[in-house]
Amino acid sequence: MAEIVDILEEKQLSQEEQDRQAITRNYRRLLESIKANMDEEDKRNIRLAFELAVDAHKEQRRKSGEPYVLHPIEVARICAEEIGLGPTAVICALLHDVVEDTPVTLEDISKRFGERGAHIAKIVDGLTKLDHAYSATSKQAENFRKVLTTLVEDVRVVLIKMADRLHNMRTLGAMPRHKQLKIAAETSYIYAPLAHRLGLYSFKTEFEDLCMKITEPELYKDIARKLNETKRARVDYISRFLEPIQKALDEELFSYRITGRPKSIYSISNKIKKKDTPFEEIYDLFAIRIIVDVPPKKEKSVCWQVYSEVTDIYRPIPERLKDWVTTPKSNGYESLHTTVIGPDGRFVEVQIRSERMNEIAERGFAAHWKYKGVSSQPDVYDIWLNSVRDMLENPGEDAVEFLSDFKTNLFKDEVYVFTPKGDMRTLPKGATALDFAFSIHTDVGYRCTAIKVNNHIVPMGHELENGDRIEIITSAKQKPSEGWLKMVNTGRARSKIRSSMKEERRKQGELAREAFMRKCKNLKIEVEESTELLVKHFGYKSHVDLFFDIAMDKLTIPQIFKQFQEENGKLVPIVIEEKPKPEEVEVEVPKARRKHAGEGKLLINDEPGNLYDYSFASCCNPVPGDTIFGYLTTSAGLKIHRTTCPNATNLMANYGYRIMRTEWGGASESEFVANLIIKGIDDGPGVIQRLTNKISNQLKLNIRSLAIAGNQGYYEAKVSLLVPNTDQLYLAVEALKNLDHVSSVTREDS
């Protein structure tokens, strides 16, 4: 018995020793990654933060089984090495989870780090999630709003948050499948676009690839395998392509370097889907980057000089020239892009930039501040942060609405428009004339009565195009209306219109508020406490909404006091009728549902699906074999969606508490709807017969509907089939692809 105890103790010590060595190894790697200059206080504080994190997390382990403290150490390394942040950010990254997950408080942190303690504590507070007892429509949205509130004061908060999310995504394999899907959806919905907006292109690309690896694992593996198989041929081709370019550039009086990289798996997947192009026919799988090392004053001219050398050797495709050197993107990105026709007629994208431009492209915001004042371009991040500050001015706004509005500020595509005086403004693609008015100034938006684009009067909802010259006509009598929300697409404009409407509602409810106060005074009841009680009782979002409805006679003061009585200076409900918010509700799905066609064997939260009232979402038409999830709607019961549904990302990111774990529980005898889009050459009579013969007679599948239209030798057909599972659907797709004159067959998502 004593020998067994000794062996167990030896194993335990061995595990502790392994943990200690792993922590020490990772900490040394972190220290080596810090490139910023550090004084003795910085070094001491980093050591203090490391020791505090190790002690605070000593009892915790990650789902993978490794010591939890390895996570904050790795987040700190990503901040230092991959973003280029300094010692303060490293300290905050090491401590980013201690307040949320351990007994350590913000006050402890503030005291421990001397003069810098208060600032470190403030950043850590911004990184700490809201208290779990906090009630909100969407906890995810509220947490993100908290991060952004601190972002406008210190951008390192959101950069550390990005590093935290990147490491979580890299190590997501140990999590249950349904949690992986939720985290991937949230990452795709907000973190990838935010990485783009902050200029962190490497983060954005990795976020997109990691999300795809979770949501579409088969397609991801297929593309990754094909990229690996063609790697040798790609390397040989790039060498052939670069040889004449290098000879030409070697004769110039500046130093340069050339890198080549394959396109991301996500971007290749997008091209396959959007252009109906098989992998084998995508020629621009790689991009060549030529980076020149020249002083800032020569950057622009040398970039164009390199462009000239490249296009003297290879024929360029004019419509693919993108000049972000003369006019940088709104996130500070500067580069010259062109696509040329290389050997064997293959398309190759060439990106030309300076070392400064390259660092900003890779490290975004952090590098931008390093080079602040070096470029002649305006301070694009200050402009963007000001727009975020504007949106945060309305703290009472619904968190999901705020997040949706904020997301529109993370646009990828832009339009460049001009004021009557010739000043350029950058807006997201799809922005309207009214969006432009609000981008000039809030009051200009509020007072806008008419808009001229290129000297012509246009509707306020007119979509802007590159080069438009816009003049706003205002009137002091004009006020925003609810209809204006349909005329704008930017978060700033939406937020300001809602704020104005709320102020108008507040003014209209002022008389009702005064009447309520008089009633409370007569009954000797505390006003503010009573108002809060009524807002919660009747399910309003704010005091403003309550008093507005009273002013509009949707709710009267006598009706209110019929349901309440006064007790010790307080209002008390006569009949208690609980109306908790959605987040606080354990919503039960109605049981004993009606049977219907297309029913499969499902498991919902590990229970048999036939216990629940569910239906299949028409936006994506799930079929057995698809990866699925359940979304609990407010009025239509449980809807079953595919994880690749166009609506999946939004639902999981904003309404995670309504998502129910759902999977197929076994073979089904039912048939399910699947829509296919078939495109091909219209070679005259017989197209429909060939399609229906293949589907009905050979594949033995029922056609639910068929719509086909031909035009100038081309046709597109939409076929709705009834299939038992994805295997049968795959066979149908492959069989139809093999028909003569069929160019592509794809499954419709919506």
C-alpha cells in the first residue's frame, strides 16, 4: 500500500514539475517577444503581473487540461510579438482574467503597481466581463459595449481583447461542438470585421479561416488538402514569375524584398461559392508582395516605379488596379495592388508597398501610432474613434441595436465622396445621401430637408457612388422621423436618429411625468423608485417609453394605480405578475407538438426531438447530415437552422442564450426540402427533359418545384427536391454536374 502511495505522489510531483516547466518556458518566450524599450520599473511590473497571475490561477485548468495561466501568458505574447504592443499592454494581458475568475480585485491591482496601478486597473476593468448577475437582453452585446466604452479612452483594451479571442480560437478544439459554433459565430460577426477596421489583416485572415474550420470543416479540409498538393507546383511557378522582375529591380537604386503567400482558405472558399468556380480553375491562388525600403518622401514615387517595371514585363488587367497609396483606406491601409497575366496565362496579384506601409498593414493601429506624423495622410483612427464616441453618447440604447449599428462602422468596402468645397469624405459602400449629412455634423443631419448629388436633387435614401459631389440643404424647422431609419445605413446616422426620436418622446411624455409625480406626492410615494418599479412591471425599456405611452393614452395613471397600492411610502403590486427579461427566463419549448411532413429524428439538448415544438427554418432548409442548431424564437417556437445558414452568425452572436444544442439522432424515413441552383449552356429544346429525367427517372427523387429561365445561350434553373439526407443530395449534385452542358450545380442557402 505504501509503495502505491509513493508511486502516486511521484506521478503528482511529476505533473506539477511539468506544469512549472511549461509555465517557465512560456514566460521566457513572452519576455523574448517584447521588442519595446523597457525601464527597470517595466521589468519589475511584468514580473509582478506574472507572479500574480500564476498565483491567482494556480487552481484552474483549461478544458485541454493544461494550467490556465498559460492562456494569459500566450495572450500577452501575441500582444507583444504579433501586434507590437509595449510593457503596459503585456501587464494588462497577463491580468486580463484575474478579476473575473479569481478573488483578486481591481483595488488589489491598483495598489500593487504603484503610480501606474490606477491606469493598469482601468484597462483590466475594461477587459473584465460584466457580472454574471447583470440582466441584459444580450450579455454578449453588453460585454462588447463595455469594451468599446473603454476603447475610446485607451485602444489597448480592444487590442488585448483581439489577442485574447485569437488565442481562444486557436485552442478551441477542447470545447464542446455547440460552444465552438457559438464562439465562432461571435468571432465572425464582430471580431473579424473589427480586426479589419483596426488594420490587423493577419488577425482578420486567421479569424476567418479558424471560423470556417469550425462551421464548414469538410470544405476547409478539402481546400487545405488541395493547397498542400499543389504547393510544389505553386513554388516553381512563383520562381518563374519572379525571375524577370528581380532582374529589373536589381538595377534600381533602392533595396527591396519579395514575399509570396497563398490566399487564405476562407477567401478561396468565397471565390468558389460566389463565382461557381472549382478549385482547379482558380488561378490567382497566390499574391506576390514587393516591399521597398525607402524614406517616406520617396514611398509613393518608388511604388509607382515598381508598378511600371512589373507591368512592362507582364500585361496588367486595368480594372484590377487598386491605388491605396494615393488614397489610403479609412483604416490607414496603404498599398498598390494590381493583377497581371503571368506565364501560362495565369492571373497573379502583385502588391507593392514600403516597409512602413507593410508594418501598418500587418499590425494596424499599434504600428499606425508608431509612425504617426510620418505620413501626410489625415489621422484616420482619430476620425473613426470619434464616430464610436458619438455612438456611445446614448447609453440607454438597446445593446443589440448598438452592436448592429457599431458593426456597420466596420465596413470593408468604401466610397469616396466630396463636399461642395472639394473636401473628401469616406463612407461605407451602400451609404446614402442622408448618411453623408450626418457624417458632416449631427445638426446638419437633423435639419436636412433636401440633398443635391452632382447638382441634381435626389431622395434622401439615394445610394452614393465614388466621386459624387454632395450639397445638403437644411431648415431650422426640420426634425428626424422614424421613416428616416429606413433611409440610412451607417451606425452613426441610425444612433443619432434614434437619439433624436427618444428626446422627442421624452418631451411629449413630460406632461405625463409631471402628472405622475403629483399623484405620487399626494400619496406620499417615492417617485424614482416607483417609476423603476413600473418600468420593470410593464416591460418598458426606459422611463421615456413609459411616460410617452401615458401621454399617448396607451396606459393611464388610473389604470396603473388599480394594479398597485401604497405601503410604507412604496408602491406594491396588488397582483404580482412577474415579467422577467428574456435573459432571466428559462424558456420552455411547448411540448407535444403536431407531427408534420419532413420530420426527422432529432436530439435537442440531449432529449428526443419529438418532445419539442420545432420546425425547420425555410431560410436554409436543413437536411439530415447537415450540422444544425436550434434557435428559440419569441413567437414561432423552436426553429432548426443549418450552422452555415446566412442568419446563423447573427443569431448565435447576439442571442446565444436562445440557442439550443441540436443534432440528428438517427436515420429518418422522412424527406426534406433542398434547393439547387443549376447553371449551364442553353442548347435549345431538351434542357428541361434532361434535367427532369436525371432527377426523377435515374436518381428516383421527387421534384417539389422547378423554375428555369434562359437568355442568350445561358440558362439558370432552381430545382426544389425532396431528399432523405445529405448523402443523397451530394449524389444528386454530382450526377447533375456530369450532365452535358451543365456548368455548375450549387445548393441554395436562402
